[in-house]
Amino acid sequence: MDTTTTWFTAALEEKGITLSPRQLEQFEAYYTMLVDWNERMNLTGITEREAVYEKHFYDSVSLSFFVDLAQIQTLADIGSGAGFPSIPLKICYPHLNVVIVDSLNKRIGFLKALVEGLGLTGVDCVHGRAEDVSRLPQYRDSFDLVTARAVARLNVLNEFCLPFVKKGGTFAAMKGAQSDEEVQEAKVSFRELKGSLKSQFQFRLPHELSDRHIVLVEKVEATPRKYPRKAGTPLKQPLA
């Protein structure tokens, strides 16, 4: 094992996640495909191997330090970009049934190729705006866990993501710096979208030491029919 794989494996071992040789192969294939496709389309500004393993792979898997993924069956990843956090989580927890939603068709093309290249099953890549996709009956109020990573402010994310979460399920907002002010300004959106702030966690990436913040929101009732508002509106007129 090289130094990157060694620290990555050890860091996850510390958290109770043991990677098989096959899972390590999948992470390495993921890195290779990410860098290769990134030369043709903008997937990430981070391409140095150790940085990808820390800022994308480890950071994505960090959600499992705070949510028991053994108890989760269905996961929706909203605005996934290059597959974060859902694909690293799927590699570590193969039982997950994953739906990835992204508005850019080129990214969906990459994700479909990635899923095939890694030999993953139970992953569905959906092209569309979150506001439109969450109105489809097969996705609305139906997921155990919904994730979004560094996409927008919390009051906007709630409207993108809570409509996908089933009653009693969880929305996990994965963010860098997080302010109490952002949580405060999301109060109206919690009330309107039937979410309840469950817990917040803060940690640092092991090498770079940059801050990470995870906000867990419980869905207490089904989404009211008027939400989400039409595509584009949540960003332009956040619930506040």
C-alpha cells in the first residue's frame, strides 16, 4: 500500500470501517476516472491524489461517523456533482439503494459511467432539478436518508431536500464552515417543510484540518403539497 491508501484505510479503521481489497480497488478506480473525465469537463478543482482521498472520499464517508448507515436502506443525494457523498458511502456500505439527482446532464453521464466502471448495483442517476424530481411520486417523501454537500445555505437546502425524505427519515446537510446564524435563518423553512433540527456535528479533516459541519434534520410530517416551489424559486426567494 502507498502512503495515501495507508492513512485512508487506517483513518476509516479508527471509525470502525474496514475496507476490503475490492473496496480499495473501487476507490482507486474512482480516483482514476474522476481525474480522467475532469480533463474534459469540470467535475472538481481538486485532482491531487491525497487531496481527493481526504477532501472528497474521507469527507464523504464522514457522514457515517454520525449516522448509523447499517440502519439505512435508501439514500438520495441531491446536487451530487461528481458523486459526493453518495458514491464513497455506497462503496463502504454496498447494501444502500442510492438515487443521485443532478441538474447537469454531462455530470449524470459521468456518474452513469462511474457506476458501471466501479461495478456498483442499486444506484440510479436521475437528471433533473431537485424541485421537479421531488414532485415525482416514486421519490417524494420516500427516502430514509437524503444528503447534500456544500450546495447552498440551509434554508434553501431544506426546500431542495426535505421533500425527498420520508416521515421519520433524516436530511443531512454536509457543509464546510457553518454559522449559528445560518441555522437560525432556516427556522421558517424547518416549520414550512416539516423538518426538525435533530443535531449538529463539527469536526476537522485529519491532515488539512479544515472545518466540516454536519446538520441532521428529522422529517416529522409529509411535505405540504405547495412545496417545493417551482424550479429556481428556492434560490431566488429562500424561505425566511
